[in-house]
Amino acid sequence: MRTKLTKLLGISYPVLQGGMAWISDASLASAVSNAGGAGIISTGGRTTEYTRAEIRRCRTLTNKPFGVNVMLMAPNKEEIVEVICEEKPAFVTLGAGNPVPYFGKFHAAGIKVIPVVPNVRLAKRVEANGADAIVAEGMEAGGHIGSIATMPLMTQVIPEVAIPVVMAGGFADGRGLAAALIMGAAGVQMGTRFLVAEECPVHEKVKQCLLAATDTDSIVTGATIGGAVRGLRNKFSEEFVALELSGKATKEELLRKATGTNKLAAVDGDTEHGMMQAGQSLTPLKEIEPAAAILGRIVREAADLLTNAPARMR
Ligand SMILES: Cc1cc2nc3c(=O)[nH]c(=O)nc-3n(C[C@H](O)[C@H](O)[C@H](O)COP(=O)(O)O)c2cc1C
């Protein structure tokens, strides 16, 4: 399956596994890359030592291209960027801040730059400044989100830029991948779908909550304090939103309450007090299986739909 994205990265299938803070490590990233997509190691919340070690570990697990994600709100982002430039993964994705000042450094190190953007204005801005591709992420996605949904983003971003557009937010099956490609996307990025991969190190208790969840089980916290984050409904997220809406807590109090809750769920498995970041496409998560099985099925389904599309419309 060849698209502008597969050509840019030298991969077989136009699917990225999105960077997921405290979760997507070399095990998951290499499994996705070995299966023909491109995995991404997350550095959000991590040290430079962790970042270097995971990139090196990933190289022992795959000889295929993989990427590294930088959260630009991380206090140690400058040091993380240095380490990535030294270790030279195939590409980086950059979110939650202004990515433009880092383009030159990554390009000088031979690393492709793929910013994550939530609207047309930023898509055009990063293209004008030399981004190699973009991930346009809709508010159906898990984790930190913007305010525009995936379909209106696809409708409006794809015709406005010439660089490859990777769509993210709510993709979980082959029909979604086929639809994005028909719309003119160069591929999709999925996070939530890979949370239930066998190789995904998210806590087992979180995996079980994901398997039990359906379409209405996600909720957005932090929308009133300028940092919207989508995750599963649980004691923490429902009480947090109720507190936000009550107006009884200051922004600082809310920020303090939210800090550390992602790690609490993902690493410690506290599914009551932690924030289990996840997107809206939850019903397809039915079993824990290897990343290669998830990706293989999605690609086969998309290829079949694309081949047989004309016959379906007769
Ligand atoms: C648990 C979780 C953690 C995430 N952490 C990050 C992150 O650290 N950096 C980032 O750029 N995106 C992050 N994301 C967003 C994903 O990379 C991806 O764009 C998103 O999951 C796509 O939407 P989907 O969840 O509907 O597949 C996260 C998503 C999830 C589900």
C-alpha cells in the first residue's frame, strides 16, 4: 500500500502508532515498525537517559524506521531534542507547543519532522516553515486534544497543504484507514487502538477497562483550563469535570489535581484515581493481541475496501 507517507518514511503501510506518554516504549514501537507501520517512542515525562536507552533498545528490536515523540510542554524538551539529534531516529512527531524553532536542528541531523496540529492555520504555518508531513489530530483522539473533530479537519486541512497529511483521532479499523485515504490523507495515526496490543506496556488493569469500554465511555477533562485531555470515564475524570463545572476550584488547583494522573493510571494501574487517556473509538477494542495482528487486519480490510469500492456503490 503506497502513499506519500510510506514513500517519505520507507515503510510498507501508511499507519503510525502515535506517541503515548508513559506508555509507548521501544517494545510497542518496534512491534508496529516490524509489522510494516511506524512505531513512535514517547518521551513525555521521561528523562534524557530513558530517551537514549529506548531509542537504542528499539534499534536492537527492529531494523525498520521508527519515530520519537517530543511533548513541547516538557521542561526538559531542549535536552530531549539534543539526545534525539544524537541518536537519529527516522523521524520525530512534535506536539503541545511551537515546533518551528526545532525544525532546523532535526533536519541538520537528518531526521524527518512531523508536527501534530489541531487546525488549518497551524498546518499551513508548519508547512511554510519546512515540515516534512503533518499529523492533523481531531478531538476524538485520546490524550491532549484541540477543538475540531477529525472529519472537518480532514475536509479543511487536506486541500490546504501540499505535504503529506496523516489523520489522527478515532481511527481504529480498516474502514477508517480507507476513508482517510479516499479523502486524500497520506495515512492515519492511531493511539487508542494500540493500547490493547500485547506489546503495549500500559498497565493490565487499564487494558481491561479499555476492553470493557464502548463509544460513550470517554470524557474530556481540563477544557475549562485550556488543557483539554480525553480519557476514560472513571471516578477521577467524572469528579474532575464536576469540579471544573462547579467553578469552585481555581485553575491552579485544577492543574495540581490533574498532574501525575496519567502516570498513575498507565504505570501504577490506579484505574480509580488515575486518568486513563483514551479516544472515542473504544468499541473495536475487543481483545489483547499482537500489534502485527491489529495492523495486519486493518491494512487487509482497507485494501479490500479500496479495491472493491466501485462495486459497493452499484
Ligand atoms: C494514552 C495516550 C497518551 C498520549 N500521549 C501523547 C503524547 O505524549 N504526545 C502526543 O503527541 N500525543 C499523545 N497522544 C495522542 C496520540 O499520539 C494519537 O495522536 C491519538 O491517540 C490518536 O487518536 P486515537 O486515540 O483516537 O487513536 C496520546 C494518546 C493516548 C491515547
